Amino acid sequence: MNDYETYPLGDIRLQSGQQLPQAFMAYKTYGTLNAAKDNVIVYPTWFAGLHTDNEWLIGEDKALDPNRYFIIVPNMLGNGLSSSPSNTPAPFDKSNFPLISMYDNVRLQHQLLTQKFGIRKIKLVVGWSLGAMQVFQWGTSYPEMVERIAPFGGTAKTRPLAQLVFQGMITALQTDSKWNRGFYKHQPVEGLAAMGRVYAPWGFSNSYYLEKLYRSEGYNTLKDYVEEYWDQVFLSFDANDLIAMLRTGINGDISDNPMDRCNFEQALGKISSPALVMPGSSDLFFTPEDSAYDVQHMPNAIFQPIESKWGHCFGIGANETDSLLIDRHLKRLLELE
């Protein structure tokens, strides 16, 4: 049995002007919605992440405590649970699946919250990586609804270096002879492994590799780590689904919407709620420098880098020191400490 629910969104006209018929969003909730419907936390997923991958930050005595809050984890469109190339009927399936923007994701999450649950106030929106970009989008699209935001390991706009990394991952995948322009009969396993190899040097930091910190994950050598982790990490996903999410990331820009019309500083300036922006100190493509620029143009934001040698992946819950620090900062934001 699935441990999540799905919400029908109907026939959607996307920001691109394309149609997505019979769209739906997969989500999971933790805790109970109170009578006032004001104990809500929204925690979007990230590239190649499912709602279960967010659970490391949810639990009793943590900032995201289901005994205190009603936590909603909406699955990003394209991740294989919400509407995706792998579960959408023809002719919108496979590589015909339309471009989904950050604006689309958040607009549809807003539809879920307001129409399914009748929610009008959100205590906190929090997320990592492309989930963090959805957090920024919530802050600028619905400032009157969001009381505070906490994006970590992600920026409000995908800068050129990150765009190149994401495009390189797509290109590596598509070199597989089984790719067949996205209409493959079997998953392009070699291409999926190549995608992992491209991501490997960007996901973690130089110090992580120099100090062989992957040994803490049970890998004795770099060769073991690459072959047993990075060559395998994307094999559980459909290739077109991964590309759909990467395309969302490549085009990520909270100002690319009908109101702001790509005025990035204007979109940042509309995020009026208290914001705690937590980049990883050694993140190579969602850099602290880019986060500092975002914070500079937000009226009520705190810049709080997380000192970590785990690069971008400081935010996946694998390193206890980083995880405890993120949780502590969220408790302070929620005034629990």
C-alpha cells in the first residue's frame, strides 16, 4: 500500500501555456491540523527526492514535530509520484511531458492546501535544494499566507554554473544507446549511472573527498564509493522523470512569473515574512555567495551559513552534525528555544 495520498488537480494550463491533463499531486501529512488551521508547515521535496527522503527532519522533539504541527510534504511534479512523464497518459508522457516551472509547483501546492484542507495561514515553509527554491517561490507568490520561510541548500534563482551542471547530467544520461530520444523500451541504465558520475563531484565538497569522509558511509575506497553509490543512486528513478525535474531546476527563477516578469530583485523584495536562509558553506553550485545576494534583497532575512564539509549534500540528513544544526536553527525560527 502507498504511504501517501494523491490530490486531483484537474486539467492544468501551465505557465508555459502547455496543457497537463488530469494532473495530480502526491503528498503525505504528519500530525493533525488544529481547529484554527494555523499549525501548518509545508516541506516540499527536491530533485530525485520523495516525501520519505524528507522524514529525517520530522519527528518528536524536533523542530518539525508532528505532535505540535501539521506537516505537509508535497511531492515535486516529475518525481514519479506526482504527475510525471512516467505516469502521465499519452500523448503527454515520456519525453513529451511539458516543462513544469517552480511557479507551477507552488501554485498547485497552494491549490492543494486551500481547496483540500481550507488552509489560509502557513507557520513555516522549509526545504532543501530545489525544495528550497520552492520555499522562495512560496515567499514571493503568497507573502500574506506564509508566516516564515527557511530555505537551506538552495537559492531563489538557478545561476549559470548550476544550470551547466544540471544540463551536463541530462547530456550524460542521453548518451546511452537505449535512450531513443526518451521513448526507450527499457531504462537506460548506463546513462543513469553516467548521470551519477557527473553529479558526484558537485554533490559533495573537495574536503569531503580529500578527507575520505565517504568512509563514514561504509565505503572503504573512492572506487567503492563511486561504483556502489553514485553509479546506483538514480537507478530507482525513471530517466524521463529525472530530466523533467532537472528542467524545472535549470529554469528555476522565482521572478519568472506573470507578476514579476523576471525582475529578480523585485520578487525577492516581496518576501516580507521572516526568512532564515541557510546555505552550505562548501556547496559548489548553490553557493553561499549567491545566497548572500538573495538575502541582501529580502527585507526581513537572516543569512546563516551551515559550516559543513558535506558540500551541497549537507541537507540530506546523512551527517548528524549538520542535521542537528539545521534543526536547532529551525527551532529558533519557530521560537521553540
